[in-house]
Amino acid sequence: PDLTVLRTIADHEVILAPDNDDKGGQHMAEIGRLLRVLKCRVRLVVWAGVPEKGDAVEYLASHSASEALELIGKATADAPPEKTGRRVSVTALLANPELGAPLEFISMLGTDGFTVLGWSHLLAGYHRVGKTELTFQNVLNWIAAGYKVVWLTEEPALVWRERLRGHDALGESLQLIFGLGIDPDALRLDAFGGPEDVVIVDTTRNLLQFVKENDNSEVAARVNPWVADAREAGKTLLLVHMMRKGGGSGGEGIAGGSAFLGTVDIAL
């Protein structure tokens, strides 16, 4: 598709009516993707009952024009709008008053310098050393400071009931999402759809459902959308992760591919 031509209908509503075959559908899907980049509202018509490779001509051979118009009127959105990069000049960027403000920390066990409000963090530790308990103590401090937290957890409700005994005062300030086995994209939409200031994913290995944790391409593809959504929403993100076992060519360090370090702002 010629993007120059498509620019002429930017910001318009566009109805796509592909031929009834795979090639036509794929070609129209590519046009639709580009139109959404151009902020178009895209709807899709399916010519019901036409033969293979059929199109509007075949449909009108056995239907009236009013029936065709009615079908077009019922066309539904074929996909959500595409996100686009935000273009900004150096002048505009440096004129942003928020850039002049000092970093605001949310303390880690009462100490600043580790977790920055609005940034993404990876907290890694060995199995069963208390990563979740460390995070919980921090959450108590963050809520006491006035922040709201949503925690995506792999643990069952019974474990949380015991952990939360005596912490009734947390009330609505801590929201739990029991996410084990749930589609990661659905979890992401849920995590960033509320009013909370802090989003915790515990653990990334089990909730983001990596197939190959050492595959940097997969790590980036799965983690980057969480970081991007956190930045867009202005929320602080904490990803709880594992350390690899000592020894081996990689030695000791964060488990999985090096992209884990490349995707987040701060690794602990």
C-alpha cells in the first residue's frame, strides 16, 4: 500500500471490504494497519455468502443495493487503534517543566535511591529467600505514604489471607490480581486500567508465561509492553524475578536473557 496515498484520508472513518480469500484479507489487513497509524477509524465489511475470491460484485449479483448498504452500516471495528511514537523537538522537550523537577523516590525499607516514582524496576533474588516478603514490607510503607498498589500474584488466595492477617487497615489501597494461568495481555490491561500508583508483577517468570526465558527477543517482546504502559500511565512498575544458579558460563546474575536488564530502568 502507498502510504502517501493513504495520508490523504488520515483521521477519517474508512470501511474496508476485502475479497473473500486469504490474499485479499492479508492485503487489506496491511492497509488497515497503516490507516490506524494515520489515526483512521477502520471498520471491516464481510460479504456474507459470496464464493471463494468473491467481492462486492458477487454480493450485488444476489442482493440489492439497500442490503449492501445495510451490511456496510453494520461493519465493526477490525482492530484497536495503533499506538504511534510521540514526536517532540529538543526545544519542546527541554521546555517541559516536569523535566526540571527532582526525582521522587518511593522508599525501599525506608531508604531512598533504589525505587523511583514512575520508573520500571526489576527485583531479582534466589528462590525462597523472601522476595515477596521484602516487597510486602515495602508495600506497607508505600501505602502508609499515600500510594495505592495493585499486585499481580501467582500465589493462591489462602496464602494471601494469612499474609494479610492484622493488616485490615490496607483496605482498598492494595488490590490483588490472582493471575496464574491468565493471558498476560489480559493481565496487563487489568493492571494499568485502575487508579493505582504502583504495579507489581510477582513473578514475571510465571505470570508473563515465557516460553524461552533466555531468548532476548521473547523477553523484550513480553516485557517492553509492560514498561511502555507504565510510562504512558505514569505508574511505578516492579517486576519480581529470579536469580540464576551460581556457576556456568553466565556466572551468577539475573536469570534469563540479558534483555531483562535492557528493558527496565533499574535492576536490583
